[in-house]
Amino acid sequence: MASNASSRASLRSERQIPTGRVGNGSASARTKSVPPKRSATASSLRSPVDPDNADPGRVRVAVRLRPRNADDFPHDSDFTSCVELQPEFKRLKLRKNNWSSESYRFDEVFTERSSQLRVYEAVAKPVVESVLAGYNGTVMAYGQTGTGKTYTVGRLGKDDPSERGIMVRALEDILASTSAVSDIVEVSYLQLYLESVQDLLAPEKNNIPIAEDPKTGEVSLPGAAVVELRDLDHFLELLQTGEANRHASNTKLNTESSRSHAILAVHIQRSLKGKEEKDSSSLANSSDNFSSHRVPLLLKSKLLIVDLAGSERINKSGSEGHMLEEAKFINLSLTSLGKCINALAENSPHIPTRDSKLTRLLRDSFGGSARTSLIITIGPSAKYYSETSSTIMFGQRAMKIVNTVKLKEEVDYESLYRKVENQVDSLTSELERQQKLRDADKVQMQKKLKEYEASFAEFEETFSMKSENLEKENNRLELEIRRLVEDLNNEKHQNDLMSKEIVHLKMSLNQSKEQQLENSMSQNILADTTQMYGKKIEELLKQLEDEQSRSASLEEQLNEMCQQLSDTQNSLQTQENVVDELKKELSEIHEESTSQIQSLKVKYDELFSEKELLYEELKSMEEKVLNEARQRKSLEEEVLKLNRALCDNSVELESKGPYSMTRSASGLSGAVFMPRSVKSRETISGQKDTISKIFEEVGLSNILSMLKSEDLDVQIHAVKVVANLAAEDINQERIVEEGGLDALLLLLEASENTTIHRVTAGAIANLAMNGSNQGLIMNKGGARLLANIASKTNDPQTLRMVAGAIANLCGNEKLHVTLKKDGGIKALLGMIRGGHSDVIAQIARGIANFAKCESRSISQGFRKGRSLLIEDGALNWMVANSTTFSASTSRHIELAFCHLAQNEDNAGDIISSGGIKELVRISQVSSREDIRNLAKKALNSNPVLLAAAR
């Protein structure tokens, strides 16, 4: 998360939740007082703080009791349980004996029957909800080894989801409450092993430095791997990978004892929906709206889920050799944590957080700004009364601590910059689109205007041609009408003349008739004349009728031509009106297009000015971001300088500090080549002092040169000194660098002396406890030489040393194939021939180490196929002797059985050798509950074995 935070400028605002503070050594003003007196038989109620106090900043502490197992039922005492739970009163009663007890109050009390879901909802879910709301949170498990811390916190629950621990359930709620689009969930999984921070997701990253912000005091791990989660299955894969890389060993108290503190860091980044811009499109309408929007904010929170390694007493756990060093560092870091808790509970002015890397990593969890829940795990057995009491007092002191819970908000400048840039691009593209539309409209309008002008010109030309034709036709018709009128007038004149002539003829006829009466003589003449005039009159009448009909037809033609002329005039008038309307419409269109072009120009100028304003604002914002980036870079350089100075000071302090710790009862003088029952503590201490004095006076190079001496006594003394020096981790690297490993292997190969064989094998066994030395031993043929010595000697002590060395090499799965090829496995099984119990104990330990590492390698997909142990005949011996030897040896054989059964390719061999009955026996009557559970898991996960068992 630190790498992501360094890539963007951040502005933090902190909101504090008011909380009560511890005063004068008490939790708060509401703390209930302790009764002043307690009788011998009555329970005393110890309540440092009120668990019902709703102060959100106080560290909440819950206690969980582990179910009983076979070790919790001693045969020599009637007092088996030292714990009595009262969950309805949230109290726990710790009994020192059958007549004396003390009572304590906690925030929650869980019995051995409490489910994983109830533990999560009461202890971790409120912290998870606070983390989702933007606050930092911590959930931590503390207690003696073997009391169920890893089960409570880190249980995967692949076969049974109800057994899922706090880690899986917390991430399930977080992923369900966040959005994959707008939120980011990232995890880091680390372990603190031998005061070295190691990455469980990237095992190659060792000794990761711890960085602190000089201003805020925030702790980060810049070198740790940060993985963004896709879904819950992805997280389960990461958690399984981390658990496989975590250091664990087999002790008397726990077969899978964690040897390191595991820390799961969940980084959550959420955007504040209510404070984002409401509508990005409104920014394109006005630059005033842009300045009124609030900047987007981010909520960044961190959840730490800590599975502490169990505190243990060396005399009870049986740790020795390298496991003893692990136990020392575990107890040292837990002691530093307890000192910090005491100082915070007592309001001490100085909190010693820098005494350990664990307290530095948990600096924000106790006395900081995180909301913290602590679950302490205890066992019911009375023989661990002191450990249980210490755990309870740790929880009681932690309940006095009140943190100042703070909400951290950051301005998402990167999102804001992207949003403004997108809006500017959108506005620019919109402006360009509108400009293109305006240009297209303008071209279209100009094209239409040209078309209208061309059409108008064509219409004018057509109209002028039609007007000319109409005028010519009108003139022709007028001339024709005049001609017709003249003809009509002439016809009328002729008709008048004929009418007058008719009238004159009638008058003449009358006169003739009168004359006929007067003159009969002239009657015939008159008759002829009358007949002649009658014919003329008829002809004239007929001619008159013709002229009248012709005149009527001329009148009709005249009327038609008048009507046609009227219609032509009306059409001409209509066309003139259409032309006027077109001229008017064209004028209006021209005016409208001119106004639109003018308005578009004005709008373009406005948008262009808005664009310039946005670019100026964007430029100022870029300058602001660059300035903040420069400031951040300068701060990072200062932090790097301070870190270098801090590292230099740490190196000087470490070089001056008293770190010359040696192992007790782990060197060859007391644990490798001499029986433990013979040497007293004073003898061992004196021999170590003597060896240290020899080492200081003679020097390592001179001691190693003595290994090549021709004097046998000198060789023996020199190899004893080297063996004792090799028992200390601080000397092993120097011995290897000075050529001590080569000299020991050469001496083992060349010498025929049994004592030299025994002591040299012990020295190689001590060097083989270091993982970096194991590969060197194998590459130089050490396994072959040890196998050769095992085949030559029958000395029990020599065989025990050789078996111990090969057993240590069996704990490295990368060397299994080479170990089998060099005959190491056959040699280990061949040493059974002597029947010595100590030798067989080392053989059983080696088989258990080999089977466990091989099972882990197969589960991770690095290896497939039948077990190498079965190929060399180890399974038949395990079936025949699983209950023959001591309890510890039998426990190693049972563990090896369970790990071999987890490989499906071994099922046929287990069934054919009769091992299925032994596996069923282990699942039912084994003295260790965890071994029984492991056997049941192997049976249930393999249908072939399950069918054979029925």
C-alpha cells in the first residue's frame, strides 16, 4: 500500500472520536473498584475496566478456553482444571487450588463449545465494520503455545466452512461490502521470525525494513508484496501459500507449533460517494458549475490480523538446538510487547516501542489511532497455571488502554485530475463536434441558398419568357378581337343596309300592290317582278341568317378569347403572387441563416473562452500537483536519509549490544556426542568456558588446521572444539567460510577412528540444523559419507549422531531426491538394526520430517507420485513398530503415517501393508488430539482409504 500511496499526492484530514483516557493507573472514571478484602475460600472480582463501557477507543479483550485433550488429565492429581467460566456474567474464575481462586471480568468469555462464527462476530466483526467506515483496526490473538490461537485466527475451513477463522471471515465480509469497480482491497502477509520481517507471499524477500513517517509516525513496510484481491477464492489461495511458507515445528506442547508471529495486513481504499460530483455533464454547461463541485475524497484504512507465536517455557516445550533460539526470540518479542502494554496501562511517559520489531509494527494498535480487539486463548490444565495466569493478566492490562480512533480522508487528486481531463476532452470534442455541425449547417445553408438563387433565377427567366409569350398572345388576341369587331361592325352595317333595302323593298311591294290594283295590266309584270324580288328577298334573308349565325359564332369566339384572356391574366397574377411569396421566403431564410450564423459565432466565441478558462484551471492544477509531487519527493529523500541514519545507529547499537547468547544443553558437550545423564550443568558450563577460551586464544583457522594433524589425540580434541562451536548459530557461518565443513567431511572420509566418526557426525548434525548449510553438505557428498559411516559401525552413539544429521537433512524437501540417490534414506532405515532407543528416536524424527516436507511439497504441486520412503521400505517398519517404542518416538511414527496418508498415490501401499488398520487406530486412540484430527482428515480426504477403513 505504501507504493501506491507514494504515487499520488494526498491531503489528509483526520476526525477524532472523543474517548476517555486512563488516569492515575485506572481505566476511566467509570471503573468499578476492587473489593478491599478477600477470604481464603471466596473469589475476588478483578475488573480493571468496565466491560460494558461503550468507549470505542478502548482495547476490547475476550478470552477463549481450549477444549481438553489427553495431556490435561494427569493421573497423579485430583485437581485437573484451573479455569471456571461464567460467560453469562462475562467472568472467568482462576483456581490456584481447590480452596483458593480469583475472578476476572472481560468483554467476552467463550467456552470450549463456542463456535468460530460467534467468536468472529463478538471479537472481530465490530473492528471490520470500523475499518470499512475508514478507521484503522487490529485483531490479535495472544496466549500460550497449543491453546488454539492459529485455529481461532488463521483456520482455512476448506472442508468445513463453519471452522473458518477470523482471517477468512473478515475478508469475506470486506469483499462483500466493497465494490470491485470503485474500491480497492489489497493484502500483505508477513511473519516476524528471529526478529526478521519476512514476506510469506514472496519467500525470497527476507529482512524487510520497517519505515516510519517522521510527521505522522505511521509504520509501513516498503519492500513487502502487496496483492490486490479478486475474490475470496483468490484470498484463500494466498493464505494457503503463506501458511505453507510459515515456520512451524513439532514440540511437546504442540505438533504444529508456530515459530513466528504472522501478520495479515489488509489495505482498503474506498471512495466517498456522497462527496463526489453529482453530474459530470453539468460541468460542460458552465465554468461556474465546475468551481462549485466538491473534490472527490478517499477513505483509506488498514486492518491488521495478528497471530502471535505462543509463549512457552523451555523445560515444558522441550525445545532444543535451533528451536531453542526460536523460542528465545519469541519470548523476547512477547516480553517487549508486555512492557509496552504495562507502560500504556500505567500512563507511563515513555513507551518502549523500539525494543522489538513486533512492538514497532503494532505501534498504532496499542496507544495509537486504531480500534483494537484482543482475544487471549488459555488451556484448562492446572499444570499450566502460571502460563494461564500470565496470559489473563496480560489481557487485564490491555483492557486499560484507550486508543484515539481517527478517520483518515484523502483527496483523490489523481481521480480529480483524470475527471477534469476527461471533462476538458469531452468539452473539446463537444466543441469540435458543434463546430463541425455549425460548419456543416453553414455549408448546407449556403448550398440551399445557391440552389434557391439558381431556382429563383431559373424561375425569373421562365417567368419572363412566359410573360413575353403571354404579352405576345395577348397582343395577338387583341388584334384578332379588333379584326373580329371590325368584321362584326361591317356585318352589322351590311345587315343594316340590307334591312333598309328590305324595308325599301317592302315599301316598293306595297306600292306595287297598290299599283296592281290601279293597273291590272302591269300585274304580271309586277308578279314577275314580285317573284323576282321575293327570291331576292329570300336570298337576302338567307344571307342575313348566315351572317347572323356567323356573327353569333364570332361572338362566341370572342367570348372564349375574352375568357381565355381573363384566365391568362389570373394565372399571370397568381404566378406574380407566388414569385412575391418566394422572394419573401427567400429573404426570411437569408435573414434567419444570417442570424443563426451570427449566434453560432457568438456561441463559438463563448465556448472557446470557456475552453481557455478550463485549460488555465487545468494548467494551474497540474502545477499544483507537480509542486506537491516535488514536496513529496523531497520528503521521501529526507525520510531515506533519516532511515539510513537510523540503520547506521541500529548497526552501531547492535555491534555494541550484548548479543553473544549461547545455547544451553544444545552443544555437543551435552546433547550430541555425550550422554545427557552423565554431564552436570557445572561440567557443561566449565567445558564451554574452556572451549571459548581456546577459541579466543588459538583462533578458528588454527583449530581447523589441527584437524589435519597426524596426532590422533590432537584431531579428537580439535574436532570436539569445532563441534561445540558449531552448536552456536553465531559460529556456523564463520566455520563454513573458513573451510571447516570441507575439513570435517574430509576427516569423516579419511579417518577410521570411531570417536572421530562420532564427534564429526555430531558437528555435521549441528551445521545441518541451518537451512543454508544443508545444501552445501549435500553438494559436497555429506549424505553419502554419513551413509558409509552408518554401514561400517555398530557404536550406538555414533549411529545416533549420524541418524541425527540425516534427520536434519530430511527436513528440506528440496534435497529429498539427492538424499535418496546418495543412500541417505536406506542408511537411516538400516540403522534400525542396532535396536538402540536413542538411535530409533532420531530415525523416527527423520522419517517424520521427511514425510511432512514431502506431503507439503505434493500439496503445493511441486512433486507427484509415490513416496520415496515407501520405495525404500519405511512403511512396513512403521506398521510393525508404531506402538513398540517410547511415547515421543511413537508420536513421530504416527505423524509420519498421517502425512504419508495425505498422498493419494500412497493409498495402495498403505492398504496392502496393513497400514490402514494402524491409521484407524491413530485416529481413535492416539494420545495427541491434533494427531487424531490429522489422521481423521487423511482418512476423510481419501475415498480409497475411507472405503478400506470401513
